[in-house]
Amino acid sequence: MAEAKKVTFKNIVALQLIIIVYTFSGVFGKMATRGNEFMSTMFIVFIALDFIVLAVYAVLWQQALKRFDLHVAYANRAVAIVWGMVWSAIIFQEGITVFNIIGTIIIIAGTFLVNSDAE
């Protein structure tokens, strides 16, 4: 049986930064469709940025998996929902409702429950 990888505060912060990078994919995707006609210059710019972010994220995620067990990395990945709500409030001035918060808590709790060790 493989030995568990050590989780440090520094690695958790690095993992959260990687997840933040990932959440900007959604931001650029939404920016592409907000007031930009399909295939306009700005639409293409934002879609290109979206692809770049996803490519960078893919490389960073592979590096994260070298430092974390998959269940630890994936459980932390659920925090992307929180970052998405933060960006929607800050960048797009969208409201955060009680139902958004309750739903986010349920998703994160479920992800941690499914990925937690049964020992």
C-alpha cells in the first residue's frame, strides 16, 4: 500500500492558488458572452483566455497531484464553488443568496464526506 503524502500548509495554499486559476476559466467564459457578439474580437479574446487558463490549470493540477493524494486534492477542489461566488459578486456584481450559501455548504460537505477516509 502506498504511503500517504504529507499535507503542509504551504501545499494547501499552493493548491488553493491552483484552484483560483481554474475558477478564472468561468470568469473569462462569462465575459465572452456578456455584451460581445458571437465570434467578435472580444468574444475570441475571452475564449482564448479561457483556453489558456484551462491549459495552465491542467499543468498545475498535474503538479498538485504529485504532492497530494487524489482524495485530498479533489476534496479541496470543491472550494472552487466558493471562489466562483466570490468572483460573481466582485467582478459581475451579482448577489449571493442564502440558498447559494446553503447549496455551497452542502456540496462541499458532500465532497469531503465522499472523499474522507473511512478509518
